[in-house]
Amino acid sequence: MIFDDTNCTLGEGPLWHPERGELFWFDIFGKRLHWQGGSQEFDDYVSAAGWVDRDTLIMASANALWRYDIGSRTREKLADLEADKPANRSNDGRADPYGGFWIGTMGVKAEPGVGAIYRYYKGELRTLFPDISISNAICFPPDGTHGYFTDTPTKKIMRVALDKDGWPKGDAEVWLDLSDTPYSPDGAVFDAGGNFWNAQWGANRVACYDAKGNFVEAIGFAATQTSCPAFGGAELTTLYCTTAAEGLEASRNPHQGKTFACDTRVTGQAEHRVLL
């Protein structure tokens, strides 16, 4: 079903706030943060968030990380993010089980290899993986042992082991290779059972894979460019999905760019709190 009728140019970053029982999401090219019944426009691209407490988010923009006060709708800069690269912007991001916030960057025009994936943890911003073209699928399984991500053009989901503080240890390895399929991996999230749910750009769907990377099922949505899923609702059994209208003719499908919701038989993980 349609959760919100707003046609986002590039919907991204859905976040179910577990203390507020509320969904937040972004329209990157619209420079807006959305929630049910409202939105706020910014003067730069905004793309992803994590929750700090009931009234506070950490929010990624094109060139910074911010502390965002939900009540006053004001923000305070926490750290510069590629402030020396004005042709870049932030993209996919998610909090890890240790209180860190992972955020990916990319070129505004998706130039090859100009982005990276970073982690912000207790005031420190550190580069994790450089030379990224389109950062996506940042997520973490329930046991917290690994971090997952993709550079979408490679069609490969990577995973890396994490140490006791949540920093990567060792090299990332290919966990799921979709290069022989028509599917391009976009945003992703794990459910409480350890299944990986991946929005697949241009395929009208979110696909589920088990812990070993075996395909389980796919849920279809009435918009082509599915961009990022999130679990939420009172029991965390609702699967939300953002989509993008960018480059598509609205006359052919008026639902492009809308945000969708679907009841499922599985339970998601509650989003982790970010420690500032």
C-alpha cells in the first residue's frame, strides 16, 4: 500500500524511530526530510539519519554530519563530511549495533570512484572504504559481527568483520554476487531473524536473502526505482520502502517516488541508537 503520496525525486534513508513510533525519510534531490504529515526543506542535499534520543537525530547532508532537533527543526554541525569535495553528496547510511553511524558518499552525477564509506563514532569520523561510486546497502545483522555494504555498479554485496568497538577488522569480502542477474542492489536492512532485505533499483521490488545469501522471496511495489527498505510499525513487522521518480515520466506511473508500506510475516530489528 502507499504510505505517503509525496512523489520524491530521489527517496532514500527511511528510518523508523523506535521511541517515537514514527517514520522519517528523505528526498535527496528535493533537499527535504519527510515524516508522516510534514517535511522540512534544507539548503543542501540530505540523505540519511540515525536516532540519538527521542528528540534528536544524527543527519547526513552533502558535506556534513549534523545533530538535528526534531522539535525545533534546527541543526548543529557535528563534523565536516567531504567538505573539500563540492561535487559529492551523501547517500546511504545506518547506525551500527555499537553506536556508530556509517555513511556513504558519491558524486552528484555518480562519477566513478569518487565516493567513500565512513564511520562516525563518539566524535571521530574515519574513512572505512574509499573509491566508491554509489554507496548503498549499509546494514548490520542481529549478532553484530559484520557490517554489510555495496558499491551498486559492482552488483556485489560486501561484508566485513567488526571488532569489539564496531570498527572493521580485516578485508571486506563478497557475500552476495548479483553480477549475473538483472538486479542492482540499493539500500538494505536485516530483520531480527538474520535475513537480508535489499531494495533493487529498477526492479519494483525488495528481495529477501537468508544468512547464507540464498534467495527467499521478493515483495513487489508499484514503483520502478525501489531505493531503500526499513522495518517499523508497532511490532516491527511493516516493511517500508522509498522510491525515486528521477528520470521517469509521471504520466506512465503516478506512483513513482512515493513511499510504500507492506505487512510481512517477519519481524525487523529496532534501529540502533547512535552514541554522540
